[in-house]
Amino acid sequence: MTEERVRIYGMDVHVSVRPAPDAATPLLLLMGIGGNTEMWHPLRDLLGADRTTVAFDIPGTGRSATPPVPLPLPLLGRIATRVLDHAGIDRADVLGVSWGGLLAQQVALAHRKRVRRVVLASTHFGMASVPATPTALRTLLSTRRYRDVDAFAEALAHFGGGPGRDVEGMRGHIAARLAHPPTRRGYWYQMLSISTWSSLPLLPLLRRPTLLLAGDDDPAVPAINARIMAKLLPDAELVVVPGGGHLMLFDRAREIAPVIRRFLA
């Protein structure tokens, strides 16, 4: 695993690359709002040692510098392709979760030659999406869950979904959250980056095989959003996880990783 800060568009961006033999298409990982590269463990390990994975901290999160002004999603998409350039990758699969799912759509729509397959987990299509519940929205508007264990436990109670959660297995995930929290300004800049963005009219143009993963107990991003996207995408596979909450990619990683591996294979 290599961890380094790369200068992109005048900003220091933390990039994490786990190299593997060229037996499979590399995978670009795009984390949810406020998250950092270390939060991809253990999912990153479960996706297999035969696939190079690349992740980076969005400016204002993790170990990347906070930009002086908000960055629009198209510019963040170009930063993602620069990260691939730095890793020497011409074409990749893209996996985005929650906010990262919107960025994944931006990358796949604007840089089509760079993307083979797309995985969108616990996400929506931006403006006009079915919104979070009021309680979930209040939680999403705060960075407390990245700074306090009790606040994260409260968020997990709101977002976690039904039975089957591996809460004990999330200890490393929680430690990564608290070790590298986003700056408050960086977090709000991420919020602003999607405030006027929508992929809804462009989804029929996203002509890449796309796996949609949605939990049927996700108060932050109701599963109806994935069902709408599945109808509009030309080549979509929808998997709705019974009892899955917003963090199912992490608290049910062992269950979901084989689904992703099958799709990417």
C-alpha cells in the first residue's frame, strides 16, 4: 500500500494505492461525505488481492488540504481522473458510496473512456431525489459523527438498518473516522458541490454496466432512488439488501463484497 500527497490543481491531495497483479481492471473507490481513505477497510481487503484499488481524500477531508473555495462536482471529477493518471491507470471500474456515488456518476458521464463498470451504493441522483428523513438529514448536516464516538453510535442507530450488522467489525472503521475527520469548511464545501447537481436527465447516457446497491431500511437515501435510477440506466442491475441501512457497505461488508466481486468479474 502506498500513501502519498499528490499536487493536483494546486492542492495537496492524499492518495492511497493498493497495487496488485494486472489480472483485473483497477477499482477507483469514492467515499461518502466527510469520509477518508482508511474507512475503506476491511471492504478493500474483501474485494480481493488480485485487483489494484485506488482511493483519495476529497479536498477538505482526511489528509487532503482544504481548498479556499467550494469545488464543483465536475472539477472533483477531473481530480479523480488526475488521481488515476498519477497511479498510471488508463481505465478503471468505479465504486462510489453515498456522496461518492454522485461523484462516480460524474466521472462515468464526463470521462466515459476512463470507466468500464460502475458500482453505486446507498446513493441517489442529486437534485429531485427522494430526500432523507428529517432525523437522518439533521445527522447528515453535522460533522459530530466524525469527531465523537457517541455521536457516531447515535448516527448508526439512525442509519444502521435492521439485523445482521457487524458492529464489532466496525471498530477499525470507527477509528479511521475519528483519526482523520473532515474540516468543517471542507465538509460544507462537499455539501455545496452537490447542491445544484443532478444526473437525472443524463442517466440514459450512462452506457456502462452499473450495479445499484440499496438498503431497504436506509433513512438517509431511501431505496426508491435506486429503483428510479435502475429504470433510467441503459444497463443496470439493482440489488436491494433486506434490512440494509445507509452504512451497509461497511457494517455488512462480508455479505456485500461477494456481490460486488461477481459484478466486476
